[in-house]
Amino acid sequence: MKRLSLTNRLTLLFALTSAAMLLGLGLVVNTLVERHFAELDTEALTGKLELARNTLAKVRSRADMETLPQQLNAALVGHPGMALVIRWPDAATLITVSGEDSPAKQLMQTRVRDDATPVRQSGNDGKPYLRMAATAPLEFSEAPPAIVDIALDISHHEHFISNFQFALWLIVILAAVVSGILGRFAVRKGLEPLRAINHAASAITANRLDQRLRADTVPVELEELVHTLNMMLGRLEESFQRLSDYSSDLAHELRTPVSNMLMQTQVILSKERSADEYREILYSNMEEFTRLSRMIADMLFLAKSEHGLVAPFNETVDIGQEVRDLFSFFEVLAEGKNLALVLDGEGHVHGDRMLLRRAISNVLSNAIRHSTAEGEVVVNLKRTDDDALAIRITNRGDTIAQEHIPRLFDRFYRADSSRHGSAEGAGLGLAITKSIFLLHGGSISVESRDGVTCFELRLPPNRVQDGNWTAPHSIQSRIPAVSTGASE
């Protein structure tokens, strides 16, 4: 079945709610009306019953008894459909007085309780009657108490109630229909802000992600929705921009080595060359292939780590020893700039040794390359107040502009555009470092001011030694660490 629209659903609920409220109100009114008529009928019977008993109590002689029917007939004047019977306890009828059109003869043949309790009965004509009987003492000839039996035709009251109930149901149905129509109109008017949001959102395309929905023109109930949509659009705009930049940078990075190889190959094929010249070109192409291979491996690693497809080993890693090994690896590069490599502190963690080594290597390589000559690069290992291990790598050199810091860990991003496309790297090193530390539940940050740049790599307590860490179950495979080629 086709799902109801929000307009139809609210209209139906509005109509049902209105009908239920009207029906409930009608039932209450109907009950009160029935009770009111029952009280009126009972009061009329009780009044005539007491009048008859008082009249009988005044009988003192046979002459009074002979005038009794006339007195009782006078008492029933103006009460058509009312009948009164006075009988002896042995059921012998003493007096019968009937109002106009009263079926007393048929109805009074049966006896009812004489304790003044109203009883509802149906006559032979099918009409409803209310009867009441009570004893009435006589004051002459030591006669036993008589029984006064009185009946009242209540068909006109029940007919009114029946008509009232029919009108009630009719009004409820009509009110439900009218409420539905008016409710649909009210709902459509009330949902106009949603249609306005839909219209505004439909105008936003991939080329117009800078557009935002206005929150000052919608009801307060929809402000949170508009703010959420605007934040979503902001994230989409940022993601689209990053994707566009990434695609552009990727095309540029791949074009350079491919263009180099193509140009060299065209030049070498333009005329006959010696074996040494061919060998030299092949070595040059091999370097470009190596660069492409490393770039593809780095991109593959980033893609898999972002989708949880890299499962780091859980092993004890001596970070101090890993840093010393990296110092030995970068010794020649540091000596070329007359740099001192300094390690301060020790620390052990649980994690993947090769991945952590690669992450630290990337940052350390950048620090060495961008340090001023005859300076020093300091690696400090320290436990923080929350028992995390902080790896701080500090060097002196050019200050990184503040506008570059938020994007230092983006793919292919270089703070120094003059080195874009250089052989120093593809601009994936810091992105890989961030990915590795996020994979280990850690974080990476950077500060640069007054010629001092400090990268802080942090692993939380649940990653340190004696912690309880296991790889996520969703991870299916592990990427071997690629070569320790560092890049910005």
C-alpha cells in the first residue's frame, strides 16, 4: 500500500481527534440528558404518589371514599399517559384512575414492588412506561393499608433521546469531515516552511554548495533542522573541495613523472643511441617508476586506512630505540647540514612497530630538511598527565604561516609551493603520519612560531604498555609498511 503523505496523515489524525472529542462530549451530554429526564419522570411519579397517599389518608367515611375518584382524576389533569390504581393487598382493585390515552387496564394487571422503586415496563402497545407503587394507610373502618400503583408514559422522552442520539452521530460525522477539510488546509499552510526548505534545497547543486538555508524565516521547531542541513552542506562543500583539490593534485603528480618518461623516451628514440645512453635513460625511467610506485602505495595505504582495512599489529614497541635507529638512518642527511640529533626520554607503547616507525620517520625527515644549518633536531618522549605518551619533534627553521597549519596534513599539500613537483616527495608523508596515529587511536598536532616548529605525536593511555588493546573486528587485511620515504 502506498504510504500516506505527511499532509494526509496529519489531516486524518486531526479529523479522528476532532471526531473523538465531539463523540466524547456528545456521550457526556447524552448521559446527562437521559439522567435529567429520568429524574423528571421519577419526580413526577413520586409527586403524584404522595398526592394519592395524602388523599387516601384524609378519607374518614364512605362518603369521602365515593368522592375519592373525582379528587384523583383532578390530580391527573394535564398528565396524559399517566394511570393510577389503588388496590387492596389481596390484589382486589379499589379505584382505577387513568389519564388520557393511558393503557392502565393492560399495564396494571401485573404487580410491582410497593417500596416506591421506579420500574420500567413496556405496555401492550409497545410504549415504555415508568411504574411506581407504595402502601397507603386508611383511617376508617380499620381497613388494611391500600397499595397505590402509578404509571407514566415516557415514550416522548425516549423518542427525544433517540432523535438526539441520531443528531449526535450525524454531527460527529459531519464535524469529522469538516475538521478533515479544515485540517488539511491548516496542515498545508503549516507545512509551507518545509516546502520552502525543499525548494531552497533543490536549488543547491554540486556547483552551488556555498548556498545555505535561511534559519530566520522558518518556525523555531525547524531551526534545528535547518542548522543541521546547513552543517551537512558545509561538510559536503568541504569534501567536494578537498576531492576537487585531491583530483587536481593527483593528476599533476602523476603527470610529471609520466611526462618526464615520455619526453626522455621520445628523445632517445629520435636517433640511434649507444648502449650506455639507453642504459642511462632506463635508469632514469626506473627512478620515475619507483616514485610512481611509492606514490601509488602511499595512496593505497591512505585509502585502506580511511576505510578500516588496515589492521596494525599489537606488539610492544620501544619508541626510544626506534628513534635511535632513525637517527642512524638520517645521519648522513643531518651531517650534510651540520645538524645534531638529540633524543630526550624513553617510552614503550603497544602498537604496530613498522607503522609507528614510518610515521615518526616522516616527521623527523621533514624536521631535518627544514632545519637551519648547524642547529639541532630534538625528539622528546614524555608521559602526559593522562598517562599518554607524547612524542615531540622540534627543530629551528622557517616559521610555518598560520594559514598553512590546518592543511599540513592534507594529501599533496605543501606549505612551500616552490617545491611542488620536486623530488622530495609527493606531499603524502604527513597525511600518512596522521592516518597511522589515528589508526592507533592517537593524534598529531603542530605549532610553529618565532622560527621554532614542534610536531607532537600522541598515543592515548589505552595504547601504552600494559594497556588492553585489540584491533577492530571489522578490519580484514593489513598493508605492509612501504619504504621509509618521507615527504611533506
